Amino acid sequence: MQVIWKTGKKAEIVSVEGERVTVRSEAAYAPGAPVEGVLVAHPSQGVIVKVHGCRKEGEAYVITGRLVNLTRELKALLAPPTEG
């Protein structure tokens, strides 16, 4: 699922396990920083990630962190689709 950070940079949520999240981002962020954005498919749904780590991988940055604002609604939106 795509995210647009408040800085205007784009990111892709790679995986979510409980509150833990891995994001592939156009921009780097320092550990400890809270990064805010919105889901592209659901612009009214905000996303806040508390960065635990950030490393460069090719042209992007892989950010690991914790979803600070993980609500039931956000959890449902980020859940992988279930098979019929």
C-alpha cells in the first residue's frame, strides 16, 4: 500500500506484523523520528511511523519502525487480502 509522507515523498508499505512495519521510502529518516503521512488509497487515513532503523537499498530507503497510530480501521486496511 502506498503512502505519501507530509514532505511529499512517496513510500510503499512492504510488511506489517502487529505494530511493526517495514516501508520502502524515497526519503531517509533518522531513528527515533516520527514520520507522518497518509495512505494514497485512503487519503483520510493518516499513518505515523516511529522510525527504528533506516538503510539505503538501491535508490530507496528501507525503514523499519512502529505504527504509532494503529487503529482497528488502519489494521484492516493494511491487512493482506484474504482468499475467498
